Amino acid sequence: MNADGDEMRTLIVDDEPLAVERMQILCARIPALQVVGTASDGAAALRLIAALTPDLVLLDMTMPEVDGLGVARALAGQANRPAVVFVTAHDDFAVEAFDCDAVDYVLKPVAQERLERAVERAQARRAAPPETPLTPEKPASEWIEEFWVPHRSELIRVAASDLERIDAERDYVRLHVGHQNGQGRSYMMLHTIAGLEARLDPECFIRLHRSTIVRRDRIAGLKHDGLGVWSAELLDGSLQRIGRTYLARVKAMAGR
């Protein structure tokens, strides 16, 4: 809620009139929201945000000229900027969206309950005390710290620190978590393994193979089969083959 405890002043941004109309209906069912305007493109959205100072922006991702990411990036760093919830039919922009400090990422068609959860997150964000400004001694990390991955009808957060292994599967990657404690799960995400490698902290992750990245502290040891093939044994007992291209780097990690 806003500082006075009133309804959250909300701007709907979508280039499809029917989508705007549906979102207005959904918002009308949520007492915490007051829709103060709508915009059909990113440039208009930025003008209305400046004029109306909404608390919340329900923002479509794909729009002509200035898209949703462009709007969110333009708002980044502004004082008292509104909370942003992306509302989109595309699940492949989640990483970029949360890089823009989005509160949530809701997939179309939007269910009433799902929108209500997003609003609750926006309210919680606004109620939280302001973060301490970053200083030169405490710079923002250049490495990705979390992933938001599609799971059933929504997106869930996976912390980079929880990742154990990443496998490439064609145009997707599979993120593995929880295998060490016997509660293994995996999630598919549309992304290239090379693109993720460039964004993961190399002090924490290492690429073993063109199709495999592992967390360094999940490696229990290295094994050689006597025929020139090396593998990394992980803490869960599995063996992951090391490609020749990456072998020198892996050995250097082990001081060899």
C-alpha cells in the first residue's frame, strides 16, 4: 500500500485493448487496487507514470518501440519509482525482468488468484524499509544471483546459491537443485548454457563440458578412467564427464 495506507494507485500498460479490459476487470475485484490509468505503449507509460505517480505498474513485456523492459530500465534508479509487475504471454524474459528489480512476473492468461499474489508481493515491497544505498565499498554484484523459472502456471525463484548443476538441452537449460539432500528437483528454462556461463560467478561455478556447468563446491573429486577421459564426481555420487576443451581449467581448479 502507499504511505497513507490507501489503495495502490495502479497503471495498466498493454498494447492489446482486450488485455487492458480484462486486466481492468481483474483489478476491480481487488480492493487494494485503484486503477488510475492505462497506456498502450512504453513511451505513453513513462509519460503517465511521471504525471500520475502510480504505486504499481502492471506492465506488458512486448510492445512496439519502447517495450516493457525499456520502461522498467527507464524507471530503475528513480526515487519513489512504482513497483513493477510484468504481465506477459512470454516466459523467456524472466531473467531480464528481475534484473530490472521487478516485483513479480505473471503469465497470461492471468488468473485472479495469481494477480492477487502479485499484488501482495507489491504491497510487501512497499511496506519494507528502504534499502541502504550502495556505496563504492559495496558495489552491486555483476553476477546473477537468482533465476525465475516457469513451473506449471507461474514462475518460481531459484537462488543461484542453490544450483548444483546446469545441463544444456537444445535451446533450453535444466537447472538442478536439492539432489545432495535427497530432494532433487529440476527446472527447464529457455536460455543458452553459454549465456548463463557468462553471467554466473566463476568463483562459484565451472563448466565441465559443452553441455554441463556445476557448482564448484559440489565437486567431491576428479577421476581418470585410464583412457584419457576425466570425470568429476559430485557430492551426490554422480559422475559428470569433463570435456577436453575444459579439462585444463578444471585441473587448474584442483591445483594440477
